[in-house]
Amino acid sequence: MSSNATTEPTWRAKLAIVRREVRSLRAEKTIVLALAIQLVIAGFSGFLVVGLVSLYDPSAVDGGEMEIAVTGDDRDAILEIVSEQETLSAQPYDDPETASDAFDERRVAAVLEVVRLEDDTLRITVTAPDEGLGTTLLISELQSALRAVEFEERTANGDRLESQPLPVPETDGANPYVGFTYTILIPLLLFLPVFISGSIAVDSLIEERQRGTLELLRVAPLSFADVIDAKLVATAGLAPLQAVAWLLLLALNGTAIVHPGPLVVLVSALALCIVAGGLGVALYAPDRRQAQLLYSAGIVGLLVVTTLLPEHPANTIAKFAIGSETTTTWLLLVAYSALGLGSYLLLRVGVSRLNTEAL
């Protein structure tokens, strides 16, 4: 009877701190703006992805035909291939100077000078503008054309090889919008809430320390560890809630999410790890500036470490979202969950050893 009577007020006090933390977020204009931007991206992803994919893959954007000049002693080797590009048309020029004049007068978008060297290799010199969105699209199309020329040259000289290489599979014509959505957009929407939650936790705890209100929260029956737990729940819980909202909005926009459950678990584990680390930094850092610096440095270091994993977290998210997960993907999900739990336990150890009188 006495134990239950003590436990109930403790949980009520913890929930009160959680509600207080959530209400305080409305005063943080930067956080509200970040959430609004993510909401717009997730809610209108079907429209925004068309514009965003132009930055991710410029060749996916339909544009007007661009004329380029082809000159040199072996221009026939590239004229036909360049003309096969949807947004390029090739115009032969006998004189390189005439082609250069056409480029200076903006009658052609670029100049390709094709020269066959003595060792029978092909040298192609490209002259193109150095800035502008049109240049980005032009370079992307020229790269596709030059790769095709390289393939033709390798095929023509294949009889010179001592052994035949493995055959190259045919391209499947993958949709660039699908690639961008699952490898860029979804990981971005799920990672941002995690990092924002960690930053909120650092600022919240540092602000409590600087204002001297941290001691006011430590009223009976709450201990200092209880206060930290409440802040952890309030900030780390935001990330999975946002993840659920973003995944629902993406689904409403026609983006199929094959395994939403594991994705929410993954975000929860990462949020627990990052927020626990952020609170640990805020407990030991002397001020907000140093705390945010240490937090940012820790995030960068963590991102570097993830490159050593057999599968990057962004790839894990993409595989769960598109339904191509492997055994490694599931094992990494278990590892991230264990890492989140371990980070929380490590935070509790740090809190127990901390001299709270010095805060």
C-alpha cells in the first residue's frame, strides 16, 4: 500500500515534467520552423520530389534541346552517339576555330574536339560554360554521351584483350524519382528528428542549469535521475512520433513503405542513443556554447564511424522502406536497439556518479 502510494506520485511528477518540456518547445521558433519544413516535405513529397530530384539527378529533368559543336579529325566517332541523347543535337564543324567562334557567340552550348592519337586512342576535349543550372544539365548529358563513346571504343578494341571481361548487364532504366525518394528523401526525414531531438535535449538541460531551475524540479518524490529520465522521454519520444507522421504522409502521397514498424524502432533506438549522449554532454559541459560544440563534434564522429559499418544507416532505412532488407539489415536493427539501451544505461551511471551539488 505504501509502495503504490509512493510510485503513483512519482509517475505523475515525471509526466508533469514531460508535459512541461513539450509545451516549452512551442516557444522555440527554430524548432517549430524545422518541424514545419519537414511537415511540408513529407506532406507534399509527391510535388516537391520533382524539383528536388533535379538537384539529385539533373538528367531526369526534361528540358529544351541543346546544340553542341563537334570538330576534330575523328568527329564521326561521336556525332551519332551524341545525337542519340534526348536533349542534345550535334552539329559538325570542319574548323575548330569556327566551332570556338560559335561557342563564344552562344550559337552552340558546348564544343567537343575529337582527335585520334597515334596509339589509336581517342582524345575528346570539351569546352562548356562554367556556371549555371543549364551547365549542370549539359554536363550530365555530355557525361552520358561520353560514357557511351567509351563503351563503343572498348567494344571495338576488345579483340586486343588477352582475356575477355565479364559481360556487362543491360541497364534497367530505373526511375530516378524512386531512387531519390528511398535513398535520400526518406532517410533525411527520419534522421532529422533524431538530431533535432538531441539538440533540444542539450539546450533544455543547459538552460535549466543556467537559470537555476534544475534544483526546483528535484522536489519529492523525484530524484535527479527521475528528472533526467523525464527529459529523456520528452525529447527522445518526439523522433518516433514524427517518424510515424512522416511515414503516414508519404504513404498518403503514394510512396509505399514496406516495413514501417522496423523503421520506427530504428528511429526510436537512434533517438535514445543521441538524446542520451546529448544529455550526458549537457550535464558535464560548462555552458551552452561548449555543450553544442561537443554535441556537434560527437555527431560528426558518429557519422564517420557509421561509414565503417557493413551497411550505412541510410541504406538500412532505404532497404526497410523499399522491402529489400537482408540478414545484415535485421542484425543492424538489433545492434542499434542495443546501442540505444546501452547509451541510456551509461547515462544513468553517469548521473549516479555526478555531484549534483556542483550543477
